[in-house]
Amino acid sequence: MTETLIHCACGKVEVALSGDPILTAACHCDDCQAGGAKIEALPGAWTVRDGSGGTYYALYRKDRHRVTRGGDLLRHDKLRVG
């Protein structure tokens, strides 16, 4: 099974992904549009929304991803739209 390493724009956080995602999509709900805008507003952030405001994401099984660097820098964030 192939392993893919992904990282944030600054390189401080890295995640290893094994195999292919279960699902990839661009979500256009209000929460995902607000979340995408919030991410894109961060200093040095990459574009995560498509031209119509949809936020791209990939879904992996829990046993197929692991944080390899910078896990202490991650935090949970919950949006409240409306």
C-alpha cells in the first residue's frame, strides 16, 4: 500500500496517509464554506475552496492516517453557522 505525506504550508505539521481515500468531494454547505474561508484567512494558507465556494476534502479510514510531525500544534475547531 502506498503512503503519501502531506504537510501544512509552513511545514510544521505532517500527516502520513496510506492507500486511497474512501471519498473525495467538494462540499458547498454553509459550514464548509465558512470553514474554508476561515482556513484561507490564515497567514500563508493555501486555497481550499473551488470557484463556487465548495471546500475540498478527502475522507480516510481512521487506521490509514497518522500525524508524523507537529501533532501538538493541531486543535479541534467547531464552526457555528447561522
